[in-house]
Amino acid sequence: MQAILEEGVKAWLDTAALSLLAVLAAYVFSRIVAFLVRRLSKTTSVARLFFDASARALGMAFCLLVLNGVLEAAPDDLPFLDNFQQLATVLLVISVTWAAVRCTSSIGEVIVKLNPVLEGQWKRARKVETQTRFLVRGLNIVIVLLGTGIALMTFDPVRQLGTSLLASAGVGGIILGFAARPVLSNLLAGMQIALTQPFRIDDVLHVQGEWCWVEEVTATYVVLRVWDLRRLVVPLQWFIENPFQNWTRNSADLIGSAMIWTDYGIPIEPLREEYARLLRASSAWDGVTESVQVVDAGDKAIQIRFLMSAGDSSTLWNLRCDMREGMIRFIQNQYPEYLPRHRAQMLETANELL
């Protein structure tokens, strides 16, 4: 037994030494190429972005490719040669898959660089970024599945099993479809959202009673940042099956209102004048919408609506609060007797008259 091991080690000495030297040479060569590319190219160039994202994976793939070449040229009578060749091939497939995923993932950075958010063009830039993120994640899933399939097909039992499974692929596909229905539905919903664009990155949405921003879009779910910094994670399929509000679908400007209940006797015209003065003194108002209307009349009080507009949802919220506080303060100072109050009517009874 010891003699067999010694003969195997001696047989592998030359091939192992040659493999080590070849891998070291390939590694040094890849590092030199990476150094030259970084020195000769601009940091912000498109090719440089792709290279920086995949340089490490490409270097590993090049080293494994050289190793596979050395093993292919090795004598056929080496012990365990087939096992080492198979291992090197699997590692090569994994490294190439890694490099492909890194390259596709950098597409988002390239798209953002080529489509900056310029004044008046934010809608187009966010639309392109959202579509790119959906497509990149879908493409990464396809690349990983292909790489995994190719790596598994290097094993003979798996290859033979795949041939025998072709006969039952119909039944297996139906079973797999039912099992993976949630995942597949979210993937299809993601493709539909990427094409139809019901929302984009940084859009302001009103989802399930929450006021939030679209922070991140993945292949299966959307991360929404709520106004109080909570995160709401919603599956993509939910947006296809349920209605939601998009406050920045076409533009970021919005109209809001502040409601105040007052007594019937309050004069409306002084309220209009004071409201106009407060709006013009506020830097949050965009100068578009200004309205004071009595929108409801109950048995005890009337409801007055103060309508206003602002450039975005956050500014509008602060403006609504400021206007509500300002009008309440004005009524308290000028017309305190017309604040809401309960009226009662005293009736004289027959006993009290006696």
C-alpha cells in the first residue's frame, strides 16, 4: 500500500509542479493586466466599471482555465486524474458564473452613470433605473441557474439522471410549477412592473395606510421606507393584485388640505385674507393652489377647508401643519367666541310655572 502511494506521489510530482507554476504565472499575469487597465483607463469609464466589478472573478477564471489546460495535457495514467479534472472544471464553471453575475450587477451602476438625475428629467432617470434593477436581477437568476446546471452536468450520474428524467418532465414540471408558484408569480410580477412602471425608485406611495418611499426593488419584493424610518417589505405580486396610491406618478407636486370646525357665526372673508397672508409668507408653498371653502355644515358647527399645494409630499405635510396652526391661532385671537361649542335650550316646565 505504501509503495502504491509513493508511486502515485512520484507520478504527480511533475504535473503538480507544472500546475503550480502555471497557476502562479496566470495569477501574476492577471494582476499585471488589472494594474495596466486601471492605470490606462479612466475611473468613471463604462469599461472600467465592468472591469472593476469582475476583475477578481475573471482572474480566478483565468487561473482555473490554465489549470484545466495543464491537467488535460497530463499523462492519462496518473491516479485520480479524472477527479482532479472534474474538480477544476466545476471550479471554472463557478468562477465564470461569478464573473458573469458581477458584470450584470454592474449594469445598474453604468445605467445610473449614463442617465444622471438632471433638473426636469428625474422621472426618466428613475424609470430607467427601476427597469434596469428588475432586468438585472432576473438575468442574474438565469445566469446562476445555467451555471448550476452546467456544473451538475459534469457529473456522470447527474447526466444520466437528467436523461432518464426527460420522460417524466411533464409531470415533474406541473408539480414544480405548483410548488414554486409564489416565487414564479413574484418574478412575473416583477417583469410586469418593470415594463408598465406603476412605481419607480424614490416614488412616494400610500400602501396599506402607510405613507412611504420606494427604497429598494428586488426580484421578489419591494422595500418601502415609511415616514418614521420603519421598513415595509411587500411582495411584488401584492402590487399587481391590490390598489395603491402613487403620489409621484407623473410629478412630485401635490395638493393638500387642513380642516377646521368653527361656529356658524364666524365670518369667512377675514379667514380668507389671513390664510392668503400665511401662504404667501411661507417658503413651502409653491404658489399654485389657494382656496378657502365651507365644505360641511352640521347641527352644531361648520367645517372649513383650507386648500394648498407644495412641491413634494414632505413639504406639503409641513405646510398643512403650519397652516392649520396659524389659522387656529388667528381664530383664537380674533374670533374666540366662534370656536365650536355646544348649544342648549332651556325649556320651562309646567311644575316650574306653578
